[in-house]
Amino acid sequence: TQYSFKEVFGTSVVQKELFDVVAKPLVEDLIRGKNGLLFTYGVTGSGKTHTMTGSPGDGGLLPRCLDMIFNSIGPFQAKRFVFKLDDKNGVDVQCEVDALLERQKRDAMPVPKTPSGRRQIDPEFADMINVQDHCKVEEVDEDNVYSVFVSYIEIYNNYIYDLLEEAPFDPIKPKWNNCNTPVRNGDFIPPQSKMLREDQNHNMYVTGCTEVEVKSTEEAFEVFWRGQKKRRIANTQLNRESSRSHSVFIIKLAQAPLDADGDNVLQEKEQITLSQLSLVDLAGSERTNRTKAEGNRLREAGNINQSLMTLRTCIEVLRENQLYGTNKMVPYRDSKLTHLFKNYFDGEGKVRMIVCVNPKAEDYEESLQVMRFAEMTQEVEVARPVDRPLCGLTPGRRFRNQAFREELSRKLEMRGGPINGETEERSVSEMFLQNFPPLPSCELLDVNDDQTIPKLIDVLEKRHKLRQMLSEEFAKNVLAFKTMLQEFDSSVISKENYIQGKLSEKEKTIAGQKTELERLEKKIKTLEYKIEILEKTATIYEEDKRNLQQELESKSQKLQRQASDKRRLEARLQGMVAETTMKWEKECERRVAAKQLEMQNKLWVKDEKLKQLKAIVTEPKNEKPERPSRERDREKPAQRSVSPSPVPNAPPVRLRHRRSRSAGERWVDHKPASNLPTETVMQPHVPHAITVAAASEKALAKCDKYMLTHQELASDGEIETKLIKGDVFKTRGGGQAVQFTEIETLKQESPTGRKRRSSPSHPDPPEDAADSEWTDVETRCSVAVEMRAGSALGPGYQHHAQPK
């Protein structure tokens, strides 16, 4: 299995190489005012926290990012509290006086809220932040001032907690520990979860989260380390210190341009740029059957896997929307992790992911899942935000102001003025002394010198007069200043009284606003609770909607299958109806033909009877023939034909036209070997016939007519030969079938057996002549042949004999 990534690092890679490729571009974008997000993703125990934090002597990505930020903006940082974050994910600029008051208030606190840069670094993490690379961004806007704010949160069981929050002691609320048992000494209060909100720019933020302003790498990492100690970790079968929550370290960088003089920050909120870099250490995905998790560990693992699954689902939906042009809703709200970073996936910043893989064989299948998801995330592209416009002020203001101050100090130094912060009173006195007449040289070179001393006296007198004039002027100025000061004091007192009145009014207004604010906060909490309930209800309804849609799709597919089955069954039934109709039409035709043939046979039999009767009646009477002796018939053994009898259940005869033998038909002449030769003059002869002793399929296949020669003993003791004829048809199975159509009978009679009694040679008939005539007719007609369909001897043949 192969997966492709933008960069692959081996097991011996150092933290600096990983930082230069992955995190350094994000820090550069942060200083240029763009947002960034960095994930570490992988199975449990694969080294995600080590990649983010590092180890002693080799700092990870987080301390290197902080070091690069402060190396780049170090000389351009604003004083503390110049930038002040509000509770709506915005930032304000304070003037120098307000910032000074904030600093004094902070210095007056007994315990500082933020660590001081002058304090000694904790040796526990001193080696992690001792980065010697001095990496920095080259192109930094020198006309801006910068401030860095950090916050540290964790997402545990889909709840957000502030790791930098100092929980105050509250004697009213009950105290509970990690085992859900009361704490007697009251030294522990469970942390309160935080809510996610959306600011006016539609960016998500954690409300009420502690954000600390830091001025150095050491101070920032000390804040991180303080929160890291509160993070939830546990011992599992796969990792001795397994992270049980997703941790998010947020670095916010506020920057604003200087004014036109290059001295102070521009007091315009629209010119403030606030960018942030989020460093996320995801908890590792794990299988509970391997970690042997139970109780709280099992619930933590379930929430971790659920949040990672939601992250994967959001990435897949974004990828599907991008590839196929669909507009499916991305389920950001299913997890706090994806809801917090919704704006990054919508294009508000650059996203990087580091996939940590453990080469252990036991983690093979889970590592494949991780790499498959990470490879898929590369196909998702989001829009990048455009750069902010310039403020319109002249660049290089800071350095021009700095150069002007350096030049002014140099000139004052050349003139003997203050060099390094001397008091203003001293400079004024020196200016007064410079306005006095210079003293002449006081050196006496000769005893008789009478010019030096008078000149000195003259100069001292002038200086004395000037001093008196200055003293008088100073006294007048002091008196005028006292008067002005008294007037100012009176005006200040009146203004103080006025301000006190206004202040009391403002305090009343503030108290009313506080009451209103508390009411609104309670209302907000109620609405947030309702929103949460509505979100859960909406989630349930969406789940029901998805289930109903799936059920509807399955039902529609089932209906389609039933409709297709119905159409197929209708077509099959139509075919069967057509086939049955055709079959019954053929059967009806066959039965009609058989009935017609049967009626024709009956008519033929009746005609034959009538002809025989007419012949007997009209024939002249001869001598009465002798009846054959019954004793001779008894003595003569009855010979039975051994030839096969015709098939009793032969198919009905079809009504066919007789074909001439000269038409080229071929016959199968079936003569069994048991037949006896009849020495008669008339013998059956069929031209173009194949004579066989037993019927075979090969002979039937070559012919289209069939004739069976059957011999049996008649009632008068003579041999009767029957020629049973039929047509040969091919069957559907590929064989041959014979359908019998007619029977010809050849019979040999002895004329010496009996004389006709109606012969005219006896003119005197006996008395019983009438009876003898009827007896002769009865005797001669005792045996008759009737052709009937379905007889035992074959189609169209049935034997009748009058019982004696």
C-alpha cells in the first residue's frame, strides 16, 4: 500500500528541520496578519505531544514558534496594556495614560497574574526554550507596534475547559474531586466548561477564556507549562502518559500602525489587525480492545474517536463538495473540535497537518487508516483571505522620529545641555547663567596691574544689577504664578465638585447598567441552554430525516423491483397465455379432425354393411354351403400371431389428404420374422420401401410412411393379414413418431366349406326355406368389420361377432 504526501520525514529528523518546513511559513503569515492552524494527528503513542512540545535540549514546534515571533517583533513591541482584548474576540487600543494606570494596578497586586520576565526560569522547561537558532522573519513592518496574547484550552469529552483559569474558592458550591466524591478541606473546585460563540466577523471563539499578554518566549512558555500541568492524561496499555483530550494553544498577535509623528499608536480601531496561530495536539485514536479501557477511560476513548470521526466526515464532505460541485451541509456542529475551527475550513487561514506514525507492527492497520485520511485531506483546497489595505501613512516614521531624537540629543550635548535625562530645572538655571556677562581673566601678572581688578569689579557690578533685575522679575512671576495657582485651585475645586456630581450620576447609571447586564447575562445563559437543546433536537431530527430518507430510498427501490417483477411476470403470463391458446387451438383442430375421421369411418362402415347386405340379398340362391365342422375347428390348434400388436393408445388421426404412391414417398415395410408366407395370388407390394424385421429410428428417419404387416387367426380358422399404415413425424426431442391412419385387411377363404342356399338349382325348396334363407344371411353375416376410432386393433378398426 502506498500513500503520497507533500513531505515525508524519517525517524532521524531533528525538530529544526521539521519546523522550517511545516511551522515557519505559518509564523510568517501570522506576523503578516493571516491566520494559521497546525494539527498533529496519529494513533496513540505515535509522538504527537513530543512533536509539539519537544524534549529537554531539543524544543518542539511550539517553543520554536514563540521564539521566532519574539525574535521578529522584539524591538517593536508595545508597552503592556496598550492593546486590550475585549470579551467579544476583538481588540482595543488604549492611550498611554490608561495603559500606565493598568500597569500600576497590576504592579500593586500581591501576586502577579502573569509571570514576569525578570523571574528565574523554571529549570523543568528551561532546556526546551533554549533555542540557539535565532530564527526571525525578515520583512517586518517597522512602523507597527505589536503585542502577543496566549491562551490554552482543552476539549475533554466534547466539553471545552480553560487550562489557565484560576478557580477561586467558593464556599457555597460543593467541592468534588476526580472520583466524584466530596472534598472535605475544600481545596478543589471542578472547572467550568466554556461556551463557543461567534463574533461579528463570523469567527468562532471561546467565551470567558483567559488570555495573557506576554512579552518574551520564556514568559509565554511558562504560561503554556502552567496549563500543561492541568491537562488530562492517563495510563493505558499502549501509552504510559496518554492524552485524554485535544489541547489547543492559541497565539494571538495584535498590531496597529504608529501615528504620523511615529511616537504613539494610532487610535483607530479599524487599523488594528488581529491574527492568530492555533497549535492543536489531538488525542490519539485508539481501539478499546487493545487499550483495555474501562469506565472513564472507555468513555474518553469513545469521545476522542467520535470527534476524530467528525473531523474526518467534515473533510470528506468538503472534498465531495469541491470535486463534484455539490452543496452538502458540512456537519461542523457535531463536535466542539470542528465547530471551533470552522472558519479555517471555510478559507479563513492556512491549515497544516503533521501525521505521526508509529512503526510498530501492532499499529499497522490503524496507521493505514490515519495515512488514508491524511492523504485525502490534501485534495481539499480552501480560499485564502486577501491582504488588508495599507493605512495610508508615510512608511519609515519610527526611524525618522528616532533619528530626530538622536540628533537633538547630540546637539544638546555639544551645547552643554542635558545629555541623559537631567532635570528641567537644571537646564533653566544653566540658561540663565549663560545670559550673564562673561567674567574677564582674573590672573594678576604684575604688581602694578591696575586694569584687571577694575574690570572685574565692573563686570561683577553689572552681574549684580542683572541679578537684582532677575530677582525682581522672578518675584513678580512668583506672585503672578501664585495668583494663577490660586485661581486654578478654585477652578479645580469647582470642577471636582462638578465631577463628583457627575460621577455619582454615572455610578447610579453604571449600577443600573450592571443590573441590566446581569439580567441580560441570565437571559443569554437561558437562551444558550435553549439553543443547546434546539441543537440536540435538530441533530435528532436530522438523524431521523436521514433514516427516513434511507427508508424511503429502500422502499422506492423495493417498489421499483416489484414493478419490474410485475412487468416481467405479465410478459411471462402473456407468453404462457399465447402458448396455451396456440396449444388449445391445435388440440381443438386435432379433435375436430379426429371426430371428422371417426364420422367418415362410421359412414364408410355403414356403406360397407349396406353393400354387403345388398350383395347378399340380391345374390341368386345356390346350394346351401356346409358349415365348417366345429370338431375340425377344435382339433386345429389356434395359431396366434407373434407379431407386435398395434399400439392401443395411438394418437388421434389427423385429417389428411391421401397422397399418391407415385409422388416419391418412401416407406418402411415392417414385416416381423414370425409372419407366415401366404401363398396367395395377391401379395402386398410397396415400391421404394425399406423392409425391416424390427422398427428402428435409423430407418424411420429416412422415410415418411410406415406399414406394419400383422397376421392373426380369424374366427373361421383362416389366417388374416392386416396392413396397418401410418405417417412418420419428427418429434421435438429429435426422435421419430408414427401416427397410424388406416388399416387394410387381406383375408383368404375356402369356397368349399359351404354352399349358398339361395341357388336356383333346387326348384323345390324344403319347407323351412324361409328360415334357411334367414339362417344363411345370419350365418354369412355373423362376422362383420366396423371401422371405429380408438379400437384395440388400431385406429378405425373394431371387431364385432354375434354370440352363438
